[in-house]
Amino acid sequence: MLRIHNGLIYDPANAVNGEAGDVIIHDGVIVSGAGLSEKQKRDMETIDASGCAVLPGGVEIHSHIAGAKVNNGRILCPEEHRSHVSARTSLTRAGCGLCVPTTFRTGYLYSKLGYTTIFEAAVPPLEARHAHEELMDMPLLDKGCYTVMGNNHLVMQVLKDPDRAARKERLRELASWLLRASRGYAVKVVNPGGVEDWKWNAGAADLDTPTPPFGVTPRQIVTALAEAADELKLPHSMHLHCNHLGEPGNLETTLATMRALEGRRVHYTHLQFHSYDKTKKGGFRSGAARIAEYFNKHPEFTCDVGQIVFGPTLTMTSDAPMEFKLFQMRKGKWASGDIEMESGSGIVPISYAPKILVNAIQWSVGLELMLLINDPWRIFLTTDHPNAGPFTAYPEIIKLLMDADYRMSWLEKLHPRVRRATGLFEITREYTLEEIAIITRSGPARALGLAAKGHLGAGADADVAVYRLDQDRRAMFSRPVYVLKGGAVVVRDGEIVDTPNGRTLCVDPEGGRSLPQDLAETFDGFYTVKMANYMVEDEYLERPEVVPCG
Amino acid sequence: MTTHDNVVCTFCGCLCDDLEVDVEDNAIKAVRKACLIGKNKIMNALSHAPAIRVNGREASLGAAVEEAARILGEAKNPLVYGMSSTTSEAQREMVDIAEMIRANLDNPSSYCHGPGVLARQQAGLVTCTLGEAKNRADLVIYWGCNPVEAHMRHLTRYSLQPKGLYTPEGRKDRKVVAIDIRQTPTTKRADLFLQVTPGHTFEIASVLRALVNGLEPEFQDGREEVAGVPMESWRRVVEMIKACKYGVLFFGLGVTQCRNTDINVEQVSRLVQDANKHVRFSALAMRGHGNVNGCNQVMTWQTGFPLAVNFSRGFPRHNPGEYSVVPMLARQEVDAALIVATDPGAHLPADAVRFLKTIPVIHLDPHENLTTPWATVVIPVAPVGVAAAGTFYRMDNVPLRVKKMVESPHPSDEDVLKAIKEKIRHVAHT
């Protein structure tokens, strides 16, 4: 048994808010100390957490860290690797990179921030083995991945079915089959219909633009897949990247999408990129206030922010047409990959600068959303790594949220017109430590349906982060004193001391054991792999843990 | 007798996954659907295994592993090289070993499609999976490649004939252009063949880019031709590009190994990016060895770089030329080599091979080849895709699991590499 002693415990899921106490661990799980005598506690191996905050391990709900697209990003930018390197030690593997770190380094960097669970945000089933192979080389984290379905031909083939009841049941079966095939955790939708449209060289998809040649609209795709995810009782809702990412005025599409999905569980990812209003001349304005006002009234929805971090990074997404647009503006490097029958992907390097008005507005929009959405259980901290910036900036963002004076001090560094285009600098709210614990671990764990994560109650996985209290919240969250993964101390004083491998988190939804005849025929006719070779085998899962549906 | 369906062929970057293989009494009896090369490879997978040898004398596996670990552990500037015909699981072990012994790490792409990989670092590549070519491509360009002879089922499975979702008539729905320096069985299948003079890839790509972007090149000497082909033909190619819905350009070593290597591919890559302003257009490299793409993938996710990596400082450094296999051997810089799943005796320049013969070389391969006769330590391994399972990456990055259908008397690359690694670790600790 192991005891984390005398820390201030922040465990919002169990309504513990900064109370001094012990966290007791046995066999990788947190246990109740209720029946234990003081002597028994004293005799345990003890970590002294005096002067520290004790939090559940961080839970990353949306990050691009593994798979074909991420690896293409690594190939695309050797220049960024050279200035960020780590040498092999007796414990750790060598590596490099900041925005697209190598796999081992990704594990170490997340762990050194106190994160213990992570989800890769977009995996097309055809390339799922690749994502799982990389995740096996990512130590210290439990991990899972989301399966992209929003431009999948089989999905659209089903949605074309005029019989409503049949359509519903068939889609549920298909979603289940796709999760099984890819060993995914959740239904991911990226620019529904829009990626397929671009394969036909058509313009950006609106919510009601029919997708050629199926004639199915993004509205139909998102409502049907959200329904399927609900009916399968998946632990996580549909995870949605809306249409028109990054365009001024896109809040209208975002709001229309939300209205179409009212009453269903939905997670809106990197909402910052979808919350732009526009000026009369078509320029960018913050739409955060309108989005937040609507969002606050809809407890069925969750979101993550995708906060901008100033500096160079790479954008990488399954939203291939968006990357094509970005390339035409930037004219630098551009990688793209269309994936037969199901998806696409694109990568463009970018740099966000405070003196560029659009970037300053984007930066403000993210903070506005986090400050205006009043329920921290429904908005989570992400940078859509690496799209809006690297995850290593989380401590800086926490400081921006917790320290209003610090936030105000940024005004003079930003483009002077930013104040007219956003409402950020009128907001005085400061996050509490409890709220930070919610948006970085307890909230995402709950939204992901992970009952054993994101809290410190009896029965929780012993994933714990211990930070020395410091008024400079950036310093505090940059360097945990201890991080425990499954009960083992893996980080001490900001350094890796052990490198156990985590587990693969997956689901086992009802049905989906095989494809019906007509879909199997489509598969056999038009994929270039055999169905038997499409299904990801058990060998690609590391100590798999099935998170229950329902 | 057992028939294995949906078997993945490991020969070339096509990774055809529809093979049928009959097995009886642990022997391959028949292979169906494969091309001639693939069929031969599988039929003979278990034959001609070398004996385990150390310094030319037969040895036990344990002794060979021990000697390999000793050599690698003592080397000052070793080379870890090969990987292109084994699984990504084995490749992952090789990177780990290279890190441990602070080696140079490279794979055969550095002298094959490496320039294309470097071009992706400079410009990026707009590409697609082979199924997009099958389902959508109404224009196919073969440039500096000859799949009829090198990727034998490429045309029927992926690029020329298959009846796809939006190409229901197969070949009839496609316009086909071939650019090559000589007539080949592939160029004969094209609607338009442009026979170019060697060494002009960059000029061709530049002129095509200009035309795609609506610019007319000027010719000082009045001879309106590029690479020996009249401008009229290049204009026709650009008209075909602009008129298609979804074009796919397949490029081979004729493009990547043309003089000035990577800038050629970079310009081709820019051409493809430009074409996307008008139509949808993708390019795909015709990767050779079955899992040479896997080497690039594994090296990239573990080291950040697809080839030419050096670990002498403990962290990965990448510099093509400085840490590429052929120049390093030409400069005689390495003092030992671990070579797996490639045959340098057959593939590398004579001078490089001559130098390799002067240093300790550890070689893992399923067969006697042109390296096994002189390698210091020879360890036979189970042929992947026949007697060992694991992951291969197709030329378009689609990962497939290759199967184990028979038992080999020999361990897999992965197992031998793990044993060598443990031995090196053990020696380092004691």
C-alpha cells in the first residue's frame, strides 16, 4: 500500500475541494482509508504531499498524437525537431519534436505535465493499425482513439435508405462494426460530407449541402450518427468537428448544427475554431458570446476549446479541404491524403502571432469561451494539439484562466484592434483550482464515460498528479512533484522515474459483428483491401480494457 | 491440406492481400492469384536458408547472438541498416538497438525513394490511397516507373483496369499518360507516351507547372521543346490534367534517381499541388520493397526522421548524405554493421560492399544471398508473411498484417533482434 499524505486534495467528482488528507493506493487502485488505523497508515510507504495540491491524473480528450496523419506531420517538419530533442537515458528512449513529438517523447511530455490518459482524435479505420502501433510506442498513458465516420461511404449508403426505421437500425449496426474494425473508442465526425465534397472538387459544405453522389446532407449525417452513438450507449457521445472550420461567420453553421442536435449528447470539439462572427466587410469577429449563451442552456452538450497558443505549429486534420484553403493562403508546405471510401487528411504548418489581428481574435475567442461557458463540467482544456498549439502550453493557459491581471497584461501585446473584435477584456472571471481540476481531468473523464478516471474516490485507477502550490500557476502546473500511473510513481520533481506502458481503452458495443450483404458487396467491390485484412487484430491492443457501454 | 485466404504478399509495395495459399505438412503446396514474383517468393520461402555461422563456421544460435552483441557493443561508430523486407515490429527493435549502441540508422530508401521522402520534408505531398485511384482516377500518369514489370498487379488491382465506384468501365474511363526515357511494357499501355531524354525531370515538372498556372515559357533558341519532347505534347498533358476530375500520378525511380534527386521530386510535388487549384490531383510513389515504406514510418514515429539518422549524441540527428548508408560506406566511416532484411551484397555499389567486407557484419536473412557468404555473423530467420507475422505498410501507407502459415525452424527477425538487444543490455550492465 502507498499513501499520498497531507496534500490538499482536489477531487471535484467527489466534492472534495482542497481539503487536507491522504490518498491511499493498493494494487494500482485508490482505496478508502476509512478502516485503517493511524499506525497502519504511518507504516505504509508514504509520499509527503505537504504544501501540494493532489489531483487526479490529467485526461486529454482531444489530441493528434498517433497515426498516419501525425507521422506525415513529423516527416513534413524536420526543422522543428532539431531544436527539441531528448537523449536516451537508462530509462527513457531518445526522441525529438515539440508540435509533433516522436511517440515515446509524447508519452514523457504528457506525463511530465501530470496527464495519464489520452485520446487520439481522428483515426480512419483503414489506417487504424498504424495509430495503434504508434500508441503501443507511447508509454505512461492509457490511450484510445476515435473512429472517423462523417464521410464514410458505407454510412452514406445506409443514410440513403428511404425506410426510416431500417436506416436507424442499420446505421447503429454499422457504427458498431466500424468501432470494432478499428478498435476505436468513440464515433468521430469531421466536417461531415465536406471531405467527400472536396474529392469532387466541390466547395465547402453547409449543413444542408447534399453530398455527391449520395445526396445525403451533413445534417442527416450528424443527427443520425449522434443518435447511433446514443442508442449504442457508447461511453462517449459523438465527437463532432463541425463544418466551416476557421471561417469568419461560421458561428451560424455551428449554432444551426447545435440546434439540429438538441436533446442528444454531443461533444463539440475545438469549439474556438467554430465560434467566429464576421464584420460587415467579411472580417473576423468573436462569436464566443453568442455560442456560450446558447451552449449554457443545453446541458446535453460538452465541448473542448482548442485554445490558440502563439508561436509556430502544424495544423493537421481529417478536414482535408480546410487544409487546402489554408495552403492557398500560406503557400508553404502542404501534405494531403485522400483515404478511399472513408476520409481524407491534410497538414499545413502555421504560426500564430499576437500582432496578427485574426490570430489575436482566435486567441481571445478560446479564452472567452472558457470564461463565458459557466459550467466547467462541459468545457475542457485542449489546444487541439498541435492545431492550435502544442499541449505543452497547458500551464500557460491555466495561468491565463486563473489570473485576470495576467490576462489583462496581454492586451498590449496583441493587435490593437482586438479589443473591438472580442469581449475578452471585459471579463473578470478567474478559474479556481477546483475548476482547473474539472476542465483538465474530472470533466473530460466524465464526458468520456471513464468511471475509474478523473477522480480520487475508492475504486478509481491510481492515476494521480501532485503539484506544489504556487501562486504562479504556470510554474505550478509545469512541473508536478509526483505523478502516479496505476499506482506507480512515474514522475518525481518533473523527471521521469519509471516508464510502464498504459492500456488501450476500447468499447464493445452491441451488434456490429458483421456487415449486411449490400454493404459487404460495396466493401468487396471498392476497397483495395479484403475485409478480413481490414479488421484490426488483438495484437495491436496493449492490455485492452473494455469500457462498458450503457 | 489447409487453404489460407486473404494472404498478404510481402514482395513489393503493392501488398496484394487477396492471395490463396495451400499448406500441407508444413509445406507450401500452391499459391494462387499472386504475380509470378510473389508466387515464387512464397513457394520458396523456406528454402535456401543459410546455416547459423560465426566467422564462416557453423555455430549455435546462442553463440551467434552473443557474438553479434559483442561486436555491436564494442563498435565505436556502428551502422544499423536494412529493415525494408521485415515487419514494423522488427523495425521497432532495430531502432531501439541503434539508440542503445549510438549507431547510424538507415534503410534502402536512402538510395531509392529517399529523394521523394526528402521532397516531402521540403514541400509535402498530396497523395491518396490506391483505392482512390481505383474508384476515381480518370487520368493516370506513370512517370519514370514500369509497374508492368516491377509492380505486376498494380495495373489490374489499382491503377489502370479496375472497375471502380466512379470508373465503372475500368480502363475505358481512364486517360493514361506515360513519361519515360524508353519504351517499356507500361508505356505501351498509355494513350499518350512522352519519350524524354534522360536527366530532365526538373525541367519537365517546371514547364508543366508553368502551363498549369497559365504561364507560357519562352524559348530563347526558338526550339519549342523540353527534354526532347515538343511543347505541343506538354500542352496536351496539361489540357488532360485540367480536364480530368481526379488525376493520379505514379512516380518511380526514374523520377527520384534523376540527376539532382530531391529537387526533382519537390518540383513534381509542387506540380501536383498546383494542379489542385483546377482539379483534384494526387501523387503516389511506387515503393519497391514490401515494407520499405514501413521503415520510413517506424523511423519517423520513433526518431522523427524517415532515414539517415545518427544517435552518437544519444538523441536523433538527421542529415542525408552524412548519415546515409552509401556515402558512409564510401567514406569508410563505420566500424561494424547490423544488416537485416536487405541484401547489400546485391544492392549496394561494389566499393561499398568491398568496404563492408573489411568490417564485422551481422546479417539476418531468411535465405542465402550475396551477403551471407562473407558476413561475420549470419543468422537465418523465419520468412515474414509465411512463417512469421507482423505489420507491413503498403506504398500508400495502408498498414496490413502479414500472416504466419507455416512453422520455420528459425526464429523471426523480431525475436532474434530482441535477443541481441537483451544481450547488449546485459553486457553493458555487467
